[in-house]
Amino acid sequence: MKISGKKILILATHGFEQSELEVPRDKLKEAGATVHVVSPERGEIRGWDMKDWGHNVKVDKALDEVSADDYDAIVLPGGQINPDLLRVNPDALSLIRAFYEQDKVVAAVCHAPWLLIETGIIRGRKCTSYHSIKTDVINAGGKWENSKVVTEEGVVTSRNPGDLDAFSAKIIEEVAEGRHARRHAA
């Protein structure tokens, strides 16, 4: 499936799980999309690679330079550090909410569903996440299931780096489908 002409935003900061940013980025580009790594930081952000610091990734645009209006989807990589830092950043949360409110694809893997909790998007929705935040998801009103990828109305979630092929394929499929009418978060 090709998504030529589509624009995807990957929102991350220091401590993103290396593969959870790089695999979707590369697969989305291979499918024809323009992909921008966006961060509150400028220059480069440093990844986390399983058990230690990984390498840096170039930031294409700063958070204060982008709008959901200009993109077709947002991808939220996990790792523990990255979503924990972003979930206390009001501008990051506003951007995520804007994608959701515009019925665009919102995709989160591993610990990134913390961001869907913080924005209220998870409430009442079928989803998955890294197993250690299952209780957080359930307590926030999410309907957690242990599956490689779960999609409901354009919100795509996956569990961990082992699910990245399925996660990326589902993002491509959802972006190709276009906007997704859905119940809006409170």
C-alpha cells in the first residue's frame, strides 16, 4: 500500500525507544510519505536502545513550528523517558489532541499510550500498550487487550518493539483510508 503525498509527524524527545521511532519512520517513507521528526528540542534528540542510550536522530522541525493542519497523522514512539517527558508538556498534548479532533490518525506504541491517557483520547477506546502500563490504561478508561496492534476509529496502538512491523503496516493502512469520524475526547 502506498501513501505518496501524505505527511506524517513523529513527535519525540530525548529517551525515545530507538526502534520505535526509526522503524515506523523508515517504513512510512518507503510507503511514499513525507515524515518529519518533531520535538520540543531543536537540533538532535537522543534515543534509548533497549538498555542504554542509543544514537541521536535529527529533529526536522521544532514543536512550536508545526500544526496538525499540515499533516495526515501523528506517530508517538514509546520508551519510558520520551512519553513521560512529553505528557507534562502542554504544547505536545495540544498537538496530539488537535490531530484527534481533526479525525486524523493517532498512533502510539509501548509507553506512548500515556500520552493518550493524558489527552483523554484513551477513554472508552479499545487499545493496547506495553504490559507495565496496562493498569494505567484501564484506570483511565481504556479497554486494554493483549494484541500486536489495536485500531479503533483511526487510533492505532501497539505493545512493544516486537510489534513494529504490524504497527507500521496499520498506520499506513489507516492513513490511506483518510480521516476517521469518531467520538471526541472530553
